[in-house]
Amino acid sequence: MRDVLSAAVKEVFPHFHLAPIRPSTDAAAKFLGVERMDRITKDLDPLGLVVKSKGAPRVDTAAPVLAEVIRVFRTKTAESGSGRLQGSYLQDLFSAPPYGWTKDTVRYLFAALLRAGEIEFHVPGAGGPVRTAGPQAVEAVKSTVSFNRIGVSSRDAKLPPEALDRAARRLETLFGDEVLPLEDHNSRSVRLHVPDLLEKLGALPDRLRLLSLPGESRSQRLLADAADLLKGDAGGAASVLGGVECALPDEITWAKAVFDALESGAEADVRNARSVLDSSADLERLFPGAVNDLLSAEDRTAAEEVLSSERFFERLPELRSVIRSAMDRTEKRYTVDRAAYEDDLKKALTGLETEPDWAKLLDEDREEIATKLTCDLPPTAGNGDPVRLLQTLLVRRRTLPGLIEELKAEIKRRRPAEPEPLEVKERDEGYGEEVLDLGDLLQPIVLSTPADLDSWLAGIREKLAGLLKSNKRIRIKGR
């Protein structure tokens, strides 16, 4: 009976003997998950499809089972007219006569062809063809259901060894780790490092824009190109990075240098330089010629050239030197002019004190007016923006004469009013008259001291003042 069944199987499935295995469901996923094919085991490669050639491991596409799969796949692809076959169709095709392989075996065989560079997967949401053994490829072959959803097509051409070697060397230069000149290793290096690179440089375009530095568009293009490397499990990274002319590595090197410079203090240097240049321009507009001895035309041109260059980070020492020299000269100029301003304020206050109405003012009024002639600017410009401080100082010196005239008018305005003379009104207007006899005022008294005299006169004065307050006129009769 067994012989009969065996003969029937051979008749129905004449090609079953090419892959007479029943691997586990995750066999294909495990096969793609091996990073180094030279260390693959029999359990992970039950058909022994990985062989060594000139010391390097590779998938043997000349093996009878793979040769047959490639022949049939190419024939069916040509017949389809679309250049792509659905995973569900392939599993059904090779599970039926004349093959009879399990669907787990079919996925294992196509995983091997993917690693051999013969085919590529089209995974929904991958952003591009999946050509290397990465997470998306593993996900695509891990089960019958997931493989059913993908498309499979032949690769147009394999990358030559020279291109793979160029890509590997460039990745080593960029990221510092060893990369073998194999497509899988190139894509693995990209998947490992590029996401961190994108996270690190993601804000670079905005930082350059906010600092008014060139390179915003360049860094945006770089981020887009680097993100494209990750499409399809970074399966196309080797073809991009392996080209004879490839600008992307240089662009990444430039962006990393810009980022590192900004993180190391260049951002503060640029902001400081912008502030000094803008302040100097404002000062020159207000006081033509005032900036000539602070920031020469040559120094300004040099600073602006640095700030307009995409490689500004290479000339930061020159920029710092120009700005530091300008600030030192401005601080010295500020110290001298501030001392002169203080002398001007003292002279102005002395002049106000000679005004005729100054002495008539109340103490608080004189104090308030004098406060307006004090210098509230810092004694030195070392802790602020020296150019802005110098500009403020020069403006105040220029407007001091106008301030002095305003204060003179203020003195006149605050002068106390003169008391109005008391009008003598007639009796019919409500005023009475008090007649005092001189004898009543001059009572006999003995005066022996000046104090006695003062006391006597004070008494007379008090009596007369009381009468005046009661709106009476006083008439004094002699004896």
C-alpha cells in the first residue's frame, strides 16, 4: 500500500522531491532574521540553500529547487503582463501539483530568493519595494495571511560589487561602524543609524531659519532624501549610496557639522553677531560716522560673509574676533562718553539752581527736578549690548539742551503763587471798626531783658491780629 501511495505521489507531485520538507510556520521569518548568513544553521536553512563562494556566504540560486522556482516565477510573471504576482497566488501555485510543497516551504523558498537578490516584495505601506531582509520583509513572510497580501516581482538588476563596496565605505565613514559590502548589511546599517539621524537633525531647518542663516532648503532636502533611504526596509539604500556620484553622504556630513557647531555655542555667537551688526546699523543711521571707529567697513563685510555662508561654522573664530574687537572698542567709547555726559548733567543742574525762581520752589519740587538730571545708565557696558547702550547715551546727550529748557519751564510752572493783597472794604460791605485807645495797648510795664520786650510786643501783636481776623478795621486813638 505504501509503495502504491509513494508511486501515486510521485506521479501527482513529480517535483515534490526538490523540497521534501515540512518546516515550521516561522521558518521563513527566522531565515530572514539571521544577520550573518555565514553562521546560519541547518535548522534555519533545512535545504542548505546558503553556501560559501570565495569565502563569502550567498544563496545558491543554481540549487535545483530555486532554479525551478525562478523558472516558473518568471514564466508566470511574463504571462501576467503586470510584472508582479500576488503572494496568495504563489502559495497556491507551488502547493498544488506538480509541486505539493507546504505553504511554509513556499515562503521559505521566496525568502531565500529575496536574500539572493532575485526578487523584491511590494508590501503595503512600505513606501517602496522591499529588497533586503529587514523588519518589513520578515513581517511579510511570517504567516500565510501576511504573505497573501504582498506582491512579488523580479528585480531588474543586481547591484555590482563595486557599488556595494562604495555604499559600505560611505556608511562606515558616516556612522563609524563596520559594514560588509553586502546589500543586507548596507540596509541594516541605514535602518540602524538613519532614524537617529533624522531625529537629531529634524529641527535643523527651523533653527537655521530663526537664526537667519543659509541652508534651510538644503537641510530640508537632506532630511527628505535620508527619509527616502528607509523606504522598503532601506532596500534601495545601497543603490543610492553606491552610485559613483552620490551627494547624500557629503550633505549628511555638512548637516552634522552645522548641528554640532550650533550645539557647541555657535547659536549664541550668531545671535550676538546679528545683534551687534543690527545695533551698529541703527547707530549709523542716527549718528552718521559714529560707527567708523567701532566697526570698520572691512570688518562688517567679513562678518556678513560668514553669516551668509552655508559653511559658517568653519569661520566662527573669525566672526568671534571681529565682534569681540567691535565690542571692546564700543565699551571704551561708552565709558568716555558717559563720563562726559555726567559732567554735562552737573553743569545743567548748576545752571538751573541759578534761576531766579529756583529758591522759591518747595524742597520736593527741587528734588524731583534735580532727579531728571541724573544718569541712570550703567557705569560700564560690559554686561549688556554696548552698541545699544552707546546709542542711548548719544541720544540723551543730543537731547539734553531740550531737556534743560523743559525743566526751566517746569520751574516757572511750579513757582508758588504770590499772596494777593488784602483789600480794604468799606464798612457797608460788612467790615466794622474797632477803636482802641493807645493807653489800653500800652499798659505800664517794666522791661528788663530783650525777652521781656519780645513777650510784650507779642501780646500786643496777638491782640491786634485777633481783631483783624474778625474783619475789623482798627483805629488807634492817642491820648
